[in-house]
Amino acid sequence: MDPWLHSLFRPLQVNGSDSSTYYIEQKPSAALRAYVACYWESGPAARVAGGNLTASCEDAASLSLLAEETVERVLPDGCTDILLEYEPVSKRQAISYCGTFTHPFVSARQAGAGTRIFAVRFFPGGAHFFHGMPIHLFTGGHFGLEDIWPESIAMMGERILEASNFNERARLMDEYLSQLLLQQRTSDCDLMKNLLHRIFVSGGSVGVKELAEREAISERQLNRKFGQWIGISPKKFSEVVRFQSVLRTIQSGSPLDWTELALKHSFFDQAHLIRDFRRFYGDSPLTAAKDFRRLSDFYNTCTKPPIILKT
């Protein structure tokens, strides 16, 4: 894949709505940016050393925890994730792989629970380079990582479990994935780069027939490639990208004209926009606008080094 594609598609998640938890992200090393979107972590805010967050962003107010309770949504974004979940009471760690999904769901961690999640979010198509299996086999589900990963990850899980902070966990995983990438023999795919580029540039509005014609392949071959690399059909993936494009427009905070928004993103009308948006968000665009107004920009836009969390 190509790290330049990241500048065309930066999927959003509505993180930080639970006042009892934290959420942070960190970019991978340069060698992995074509494949990994970010490392992220969430967990109970009360477990941060001293009960406080040590901020590295200049605007400490951007890290304020929200008093108003909202739904902790997980939104379709075309990505797949490795999840390392640690439960401090039982001292158990579960390692799983989350495939591509096309519907929103509520985070399994309940408010106030003690589980910490450290994760790798793979950019669309990126995970295929590491495990080499068709991504459609994992669509819409969670799977034990030991059953599918090409190299034992149990030892790495133990090292991450023992790490003292998020930065260290991210560094260990980055080193592990960098070494694993060097060992893999999955060939690069210029066709997929071109297809993703066309979808991202169009904001998800390009049709399947046009995609196939521009790349001089059949629609059947196009669907097979997307099943292998992305896990869902090119039509569904384009719909997810378009939803994310609408979401980013809403997140920008500028005044919204819903009819204009619908036309901008190639919907037939406002009703079409709302109906399609509900499928991926679980509620209306107006609710999404309210949700983003409650959230700090830190969760999706802070580009400075992340918070350092002591556990």
C-alpha cells in the first residue's frame, strides 16, 4: 500500500464520550505507515497515575473529560484491529482480531469497568500484508489472534502487558510488526492502490461500474480483490467512505445546510442522506453534530505526542 493514501482518508471515531474513560492514539513508525493507521488505547481514567492525565498538548482543556453521558459508538471505517484487552482484577489478557464491519455498535466495555484495551488499527487493506488471509473471512466478527496470526503473538502480548505506559506499548508493537513485515511474502498490489485512490478522491461517490472500467477489469474481479484486501464489497466500502466524508464535514463544526450537504456528497436528496447516515451511525446527522460538539478536538485532531499513561 502507499502511506500517501492516508492523507486522502482519515476515518473518524466518536471517542471520549464516557466520562470515566480515556482514549489516546499514536502514529506508527514511517516504515509501517502504509499499513497501520494508528496505535490506540482506552481504559478507565481512574487508573491513570495520580488520577490525572499528563498532557503533552498545549491546550490542557482539550483533554477535559465529559460530564454528560453519551453512547460510546464504534463506527464503520473500513479498518481492522488487533485488540489486547487486559482485565486488572483477574490479571487476564485476551488477544483478538476484529474484522471489517459495516454497522455501528456500542463498545463492549461498560462505563466504569476496569478493562484496558491496547490496539493496532490497520488502514484499509493493511492487515492483509501481515496475516496473508482474505479479509472477508473475518468481516463482522472477533477472532482469537492465536488462531490466525502467521507468527505466535503470545510472547509479544506478555511484553505489552508488562509495559509501564502507552508509549512503551506502542513502541513494542511497532518493533514487532516491523520485523513481521520483513518476513512476509505478500506481494504489493498496485491495482488496490489505484482503486482506493479513486474511491478516496471521490469521497466514496464513484460507482462500481466506473471503477472497473477505469482500471480495465471486470466487476467480478473487482469484488474478488476487495474481498481479499478490504473484507467488504467495493460498493459497501465506498458507502463507508462516503459516510466518513459526511462525518468529517459535520465534525468540522461549520454551519450545516442539510440539502447542500446531501448534494455535496452525491446523495439524491436530504432524505437519502439521513437514511444512509443512520445505517452507519445509528442515529441522525443532527445527533452526530451534537455528539461532536460535546467532544474535544483532541481525540481526532491532536498531532502532538500522546498522553503518557502510567498503569
